[in-house]
Amino acid sequence: MTNKSNKIPPCRGKLGVLLPGMGAVSSTLIAGIELYKKDLGRLVGSVSQNQTIRLGKRYEGRRPLIRNFVPLEKPENIVFGGWDIFPESMWGAALKAGVLSEDRLRPIKTQMDAIKPMKGVFDSSYIKNLKGTHVKKAKSKWHYAQLVIEDIEAFKKKNKLERVVMVWCGSTEILPPRTKTHRSLAAFEKGLKDNAPEIPPSMIYAYAAIKLGIPYANGAPNLSGDIPALVELAESSGSPIGGKDFKTGQTWMKTVVAPGLQARMLGLNGWYSTNILGNRDGEVLDDPGSFKTKEKSKMSVLDSVLEPRLYPDLYGKYFHKVRIDYYPPRGDEKEGWDNIDIFGWMDMPMQIKINFLCRDSILAAPIVLDLAIFMDFAKRAGLKGIQEWLSFFFKSPQCREDLQPVHDLFAQHLKLQNTLRLLMGEEVIDYSGLDYYDLEKGTPGPAASPRPRKAGRRGKPLHRK
């Protein structure tokens, strides 16, 4: 196979990563990278940094780390910046979030304090439970977009960057209705100039990044870049885009467990999920409008995985309930409870109970790092528009309008790794394994000779030639 990797430009200079929303997730990410630089912490949870990838046949034993196989940017070569509606530096934001202790953060205080957010674009009608104090002022949404574009260009110039990626780490917005403003780029730009109410702040950031050809990933369930107008713009500007909503805690568990139920053909009567969290995300989601957006994202998983249309007797009537309760004492230490009522042979009932005591930002930070690094790689590889191969990282993966997103975590993982294989000129892997045993087709093991076949009970081969 032709080695396409020869056509992918290597990383040059440093990579700029811009983060709209510089609260708990962003400060945890940046703190982690700074501690890593000083050999004071490990990047656990990062697929790009820790995972190997199998190449070729199993007997070849080729299992390089992804970061050694694919020309990816190194975490220590990333320059961070971004926007927030509160003025605290990353040091102040990290202390307020309380994800990592002050003692743990103290060795990187200077680096964290040096990163201060630019003023954010804020619309209280989309996030009701926050009162922004560090916000831009402009005459129209078009002018807001131009201010964000100016910020991006100034950030690139100040840090002497050629490559920049944007990853939305801000709060969950109330979901606007889809209107004709979202259907085409011309209509969307007119909407910006006319202050169309159906354009929330996240869409303004997405527009600014995509207009400049910058990769954009959306870590919240907001519509953001997932509208035809911005997909159209991404295709013309060459910007890779993807989203929505980082797949971190409870929904990640669902995409692990539900494929197992469906693979075993076990039925589902009901799935009850409740969450307790006390960080800023929890405060925002305490508003019914923002919760509705998150609820839609979290509930979209099961139907896609279980396919009730194909298996109505097993999955046609299950009850699915999702709750999120804001509980300030819990802080960033989110707790997810799942009660799953299933049935098996002879319709006999069984239960699965999951209590996931997780840390929201600790799970999200490596996802942001991986998305930034893989999006930059996609741009250098000449990919543009929707990057469905990165669905692995999202609760509500963005895909073509006429397709249903794939939610099965294991199918998403295979898609991710096979895309990397294809882009690097390696064979995709389907795990059928038939070619290992079809000796007539001449697929011997190492050293061009078939391995000895196991004998049957009477000393005869188990497989005929």
C-alpha cells in the first residue's frame, strides 16, 4: 500500500490551543501539561500519548505507540490561550475549581498565573445561572465574531504560531431551535449581522475558528458547529470540525455496557441514571433550559447502540430516565448512579448497578488534549469538514445529516485506529481472522512457513489442506 504519511507535513514550530471557557476543565488540562513538563505528573487517560496500535498481522508483533506511529504534536510544544467570562488566571481558576490541590499546583504557579483569559462573548439568555463579569461589548454578533477573529490572529502573532486549534470547554447553552439561519452560510452571516437570537455564543466562536480554517472541536452539547451553515464553511475553508460533548462519566459507561447487552442479545426493561455534581457545570445545569440540552445529549446513546427498530422484543419498550442534581459540596467529584433492569433466558429479570465516583475534569482533560492533537493532525493530513473518526471522544458525535451517529465505544475505537492506519498507509484491521487459517490462500506465519497444526485425538490434523 502506498505510504500516504509521506504526504502529511510534519509538526513545525509550536501548536496553539485556544479554549473558549477557561474554568475547571481548561485549568486542569493546562496544569497537567505544566506538571508533566516538570516530570511531576503523568498524562494518564490520553489515547494519543499512551495507547499502542497494532499494525499488520498479529504474528508480526508491530505495536508502536500511536504518538510514535503518527506525526503528532508533543504536549510540551503546546501554547495555551482562550477566553472566559470571568477574569481569573489559570492559577486562580485552578484554585477555585479545586480539582488539584494547591500543594500540587504550587510548582507551576508562575506558568499558570501567566495565562489569563481574553474577554468572552456572553449572552445571558443562553446561560441563565452565570453572570459574566469579563465580557466583550459589540454592536452585533457579526462584530463579536470579528473581535474573536482579531483575538485569534493576535494570539498567533504574539506566540509566533502557524498552527492553531480551538476546543470549546465552555458551559452548556440552552439549545436554540434550528431555523433557516442555520441552513446556509449566507443565511448565517446575515443572521450574525442582524443579531439573530438563534445564534448563541458558541456558534460565534465556531464561526470565527472555521472562517480562519482552524480546526474546531465542541466539548459541550451545544449546537455550535453542528449546523449546515458551518459545515459548509468548514468544507470551503478546509477546517476539520467535530463534536459534541466530551464523553466522560456516565455516558462513557453506557457506551461500554450497552454494546455488551446488545452483543449478548439480553433485553432491557429500563435504565435509570442520576448524577450529583457541584462544579460550575453543575451550577449551569441547574437551569432547566441548559439541563434540557445536556439531557438530549446523554439520552441519545441507547437507541443508537441497542437498535430497537431491529430488536423490538428486546429493546422496543425500555424506559430511560436521566437526572442531574447540583450539589455544591461535591465540587468536581461527580457521582453517577445507574440502575439497569435487564432480562434474559425465559424473560427472567436481572439487574446491573453502577456507582461511578469519578472526577469530571480529570476525565475531560485528556480528551481535550487528544482532540487538540488529533485535530491538528487532521488539518495537516488535508482532512476537512466533519471528522466522524473522532466520535470516540464525544457523547453526541457529529456526522452527516443523513446518517445516524455510531455510539458503540468499541466500534468508535476501531474507526479511530483504522483511520490512523489508512492515513499512514497501513492496512485496516477487521478482526475476521479467517486469513490466518485458510492455508490454501498462502497466508503463512513468520519466516514464510505455516505454523505446525494441532493434531486431533488420533494424531490427524484438525484442518485439512
